[in-house]
Amino acid sequence: MREVLRRIGHDLRHLRHVDAYAAALIVFVFAVLSVIGDILPVNARWTVLFLGVGVLVFRLTLPEHYEGSADDVLKDRSAFEDKPLSARLRSATEVWVFAPSAINLLTPQNVDTIRTTVLAKPRGAARVVVLDPAKETAVELATRQLDDSLDSPSSQRFRSSLDATIGQLQRMAGWQEHGSFEYRLAGYNPGFSLVAIDPETRHGVVIVEFHGFHNQVTNARMHIELTRTISDQWYSYWVGQFERIWDASREPAATH
């Protein structure tokens, strides 16, 4: 009985099967009243009976509830080609980026989109974290993981990509735009990249790419796209991951 009550409570909290529970409650109340005395008129009894049967038949016509699968949220990089980052940023006010080199994220098109959309707004903000080029051991390990562990290595080598990104970030830091731009340098690669768009709003999106141990090509890495609707717990978790990375990373001025 306790398990049944727990299940009913769970369904009601998530607004599931409310119609069936309401009909069942009415039928139960009328059944009790009918047993204890001739209180109810015959017409009322038939009305309640038909109500219960009607709800039961209606629920039989409903399609089975689809719980979804992991493939709905776990994809590779090609799944995001239909909605590239530049398109996602057009209405954004804030964007966070963490990636070891961010060379594929900070393309000329994306950089220009950040400048003309996010940073064109007085309250716009962009924060970027990449690996610290002064951390030679971290750079070496990242090179082994991101370059040397591919069956089909990219023409972009990690060290040269990181150097190119640092130069791009320095130029972006010198922009005179309405919004604010900051970047920092991380001490090691935690094994994932992350993009958050309007992360502190109800409509925010967080995309995480897992680097893994070995891949055929860069595009084969697993991605997950999260919103608060999909999972408020894990959405908040990854937002918190970026915040921790940001706090643990150093400002570029410290490298001079």
C-alpha cells in the first residue's frame, strides 16, 4: 500500500495521470456514499459510472509515453552543423567558452559574430578559457590526447592552434565594444570542451564535448547538449564546471 501511495504521489507531483486519479477519486467517493445509504439518486450513480468508464476508454486511446533515449542528447559534432555556433549567438547576450585551444570554436565567422551580436550589446559578455601555453607539460599531454590519439590526424596541430588562438584572444581583448570580453589561461586539460550560451537564463544552452582516449577523427567525439528543461541538475553542474575552471585559471597579464 505504501508503494502505491508513493507512486501516486510521484505521478501527481509530475502532473501525470491527473485525469485518471480525479475520476477514480470521484467514483470512490460516490461508491462509499452509495454503500452507507440511499443518499444518491439513480441518475447521479449512472453519471459517475459512465464518467469512470469514459476516462478508462480515453486513456486506452493515448499513445504510450515515450521516455526518450540517450541518443536524443548524445551526438557527435556533425549533429550541430544544422545549427552552427554563429546562428546560436545571434540573439545571445552572454557566451562562455572553454576548450584546450578553441581553434574550431573561434573561427573568423564565430569571432565576428561574437563582436557584432553578443559584444554589441551594453550588457553583453563573453568569457573564454584556453590552455596556458606556458604550461609545457599540460600542452604536451594535450597534444598526445588531441593530436596523437586520432586515426586520421587533423592538419591543425595543437601547439600551433593554441598559439594562433592566443593571438586572436589578445586582439579581441583590445576591442572597443559595448559589452565586456575577458579570457584566461587554464593550467591543464580536464578532458572536455564546453560552450554555454546565456547560461544564467531559463533558455540557456550548454554544449559539452568529451575528448575521450582515442577517436577516429575529431568530429567523432561525443557531444551532449543540455538545457534546464532536459535536466536542471546536470545543466547546473556543467555551468558550475565552467565557473570553477574560470576561477582556477589565471589572467593573461600574469604571463608577462
